[in-house]
Amino acid sequence: MDGTETRQRRAGELGLRYTLSTGRLPRASEDGPLSVPESQRVSPKPLGTELSRETALSIGLQGKKLRGFSCELTRSPCGVFPETAFTLTCQITVPLLLSGLGMMTAGLLMNTIQHWPVFMEVKDLLTLVPPLVGLKGNLEMTLASRLSTAANTGQMDDPREQHGVISSNLALIQVQATVVGFLAPLAALLLGALSTGELDFEKVKLLCASSVITAFLAAFALGMLMVCIVIGARKLGVNPDNIATPIAASLGDLITLSILAFFSSFFYKHKAEQQSTSGLECSDTGTVSVSALGPAPYHPGSCLPPPIFNSMGDSQSSYSRYLTPLVCIGLMALTPVWVLIARKNPPIVKILKFGWFPIILAMVISSFGGLILNKTISKEQYKGMAIFTPIICGVGGNLVAIQTSRISTYLHMWSTPGVLPLWMKKFWPNPCSTFCTSEINSMSARVLLFLVIPGHLIFLYVIYLVEGHLVPNSKTFVVFYLLAGLIQVTILLYLAEVMVRLTWHQALDPDNHCIPYLTGLGDLLGTGLLALCFLISWLLSEAELDGILEPASGPP
């Protein structure tokens, strides 16, 4: 038809969320409105595991008059799988137990490495542990939540779209990991300097290099793991919201601590070699000691090696001196490459521009938890603190990340950013409505809360079997520990409901803005409540011991 203009648009461009018919509609006639034959009419279907994926709409215009249109619909499996409390419990329990095993292994590893020379001399490394371990909440759990939401809303069904979503998200977390890995040691050093009044430049180089390379490698490994889990979960018919974040935590703590321990020890040995080659001097007993004042002059008959050895030592010293700055500069130089890859996805560009504040603030919050750990871990009354810290922080972070991801997916499915559903209009809901109603998010909150006590009891039992002599074995400590875990998760689940509503009302994505805050608060709450448990248990045991000794030492 001459003068007829045909336009095609996807459903997302037209603001269409669902369509009610399949097949091709007849073109409009000039005589009257459209009529749909009986054979092409379909009845509405309830929300299940299938939603409209893509709609092509062709509009025929002649001049300014509508002469006809046609609609083609393609359907594919996407959307949230139907769930009950039983299926939700089954899907969460296994990943949570696996994550608990990973966190227990990380706790045992931390209990071992705290006695290594580098951790004994550079105490700020202990302050650095919670922010770096917390990156799994700031980056990997956020990545898992974004990918889960993308999978549930059908954005990863097409292979080309899937490749774009995955590559841009992986590039994004590499940028975030590099920047946060550089900022985290600065925050740790600042907090350490405020508490001790000392600042060593050599420690700055070691901490920055160790932190940046740890964040970079851990983000890459865990990011690839999250991609495989989300894609596999969708193919197996499991909601990735329920399993992706716990599995990220199961290996996140262990991988991050292992990389941090390895590279910090590596750089520490090179620092020692630098000092030994640049400052050798003789003692009266003929032994060689290290001097920080530089190389001593050579005298015949002395115990120092000849000058040719000193020149070799100087070259090795230069290599060791520039090793840590080169690591930082090399990894930072890759940042523009990751930015170019991430910019191919418009939603990721928005995160690159405006998503830094939650991550950096969460890192600062976690650093305060690290300061608590640094001040308590070496004291006798806090014996076993290193083992329990990854567990209580990890369990709280896992559960609140699951709930946040689920609420975010729910809002993405049923609403648009900036508009809350009618039943979620209150920014500060009644706590009873968060845990005690029949609504789907309230049901998941109850399930997650009921898993706290059994989960911690299982983890406690395994710890006592493996390292029972290193942890308190009193019933008082167990009771207070379980109570601390319950208080921590209750607060976090309620804050998750509040923060998701507030961020959604501001047209922000909860996947990117809520999880970092909540996992950072989980680290701070967990470390603080755990230190309080150890202190109360120690005070009660001391009071009980004094009560036993006083009658024994009194007059007969």
C-alpha cells in the first residue's frame, strides 16, 4: 500500500509487560473496528513458569490514519517458579549447609594464619580481613542477585543477550574489585593509625598490593562460578535466588582468605629479603643482623661479603622494592579495559556511574568490624574468635542476601522502578507483617529465620568435633551465641524489607544498592555480638570460679 509506514517494536519498548493472545491478528479494515476470529481467541493464563518473552508489533499508517496492525508473540520459559515453604526450605538448606562448611573451613584457616609472621607483625591485615571477605557480599552476591533477576525475567534466554549480560557484569565486578581492593587497605590503615597513632609506609605498600590482587583474583573466580550456577539453576528448574548467594559465600571466604594469606606472605618475604640485602651488619658474636640504615661499608677481614655480592644484592633489593607498586599499577591499568567492556550494557553503565557509594560505605562499615576483630583476636578471653567470626558473619550475610534478592525479583516481576505495589506502600512496615503474614516474602522470611538455630547448631557441633580445644565449651556460650545469631538475622531481615522498599521507591535497583549495605551491617553486627558473647561467657565463668574459690579459701 502506497504511503503506508510499517514500524516494529519490542514489548519492552512499548511498555507492554504481558500479552493476552498468540498468533497473527487480522489487519484493521476501513469499515469498522477489529474483529478477532474465535479460533484465535485465547483465555487468560495465570502467572506460572511461562511469560511473554518478546512481542513484535507492526503498525500500518496511511498519512495520519491507522490502516492496520499485526502482533506476533514468542513465548519462552522464564519467570519465577512456583514455590511453597517446603520447596523453599529444601532449596535453601543444602546450599546453606555447604556454605557453612566453607565458612567453617575459612574460620579454621583464619585461626591458623593469625599466627603467621606477616599477620603477627602487620596487625592491620586482620583489620583488612572483614572488608575483603565482605567483597563477596558487595560484589559477588550482588552479581548473583542481578543475574538471578535477569534469568527470572527472561533476559538470559537468548544466547546473544546472555553473552552481553554476562560479559558486562563480569567486567563490572572487576572494576569494582580493583577500586575497592585499593581503598580497603587505606581504610584499615587509617583506623589502625587512629587507634595506635603509628603509620608505616612499608606496611602501606604491602597491604595495598595484597588487597588489590586478592580482590581481583577472588572476584574473577567467584564471578565465573556465579555465572555457571545461575545458568545451571535455570536449566534444572531451580530458582537461582535461593542457591546462588549461599554458594558464593561457601567458597568466597575460603578463596579470599587463601589468596590474602598467600600473597601477603609472599610480599612479606620479599620485604625481608630487601632488608637483608640492603642492611647487613656484623655483631660482636660474628653473626649478621639486619640494619634499616642501608648497606654497611666493606672492610677486609670483616664478616661482610665482598662488594660484588653487594651489587647483586642491590639489584635484588630494587626488584623487591618495586614489586608491590608494580602489582598495584599493573592491576589498576587494566581498569579502562573492563570499563570499555562494561559500557556495552546500558544498565551496567548506570551502576558504573552511580553504584559506588553503597560499595564504599559497606566497605567502611565492614572495616569497623575488622577493627573489633583486630582488638580482640589475640586476647585470652576471646580465644576462638577467629573461628566463629566467618561463620556468624557469613550466615547472616547469606540469609539476608537471599531475602533481598527474592524481594528484588518480586518487584521486578510485578512493578516498575519508582512505583511500589499497593500492599507494599509503607516504607516502615510492622515487623509482624514482615514475618507473620501469608504473603510470599513474609513466608520466605520465616523460613530463613527458622533455619538460623539449626544451622548454627550443626556448625557448632562440627567445630567442636574438629577443634574443640580451641573454642569455649560452656553451655552459657552456646546459648548466647545462638541468641546473637538470631538477633543478627532478625534485624537484617527486617532492614532488608525496609531498604528494598526505600530504594525501589527511589527508582534504584535493590540488587545493587541494598545487598552491600546489609552484608556490611551483617559483618559489623556479627563481629560485635560475637565479641559480646565471648566477653559475657568469660565474665560469668570468672564469677563462677571466684564463687567456688572463696568458700574453699575461707576459715574452716
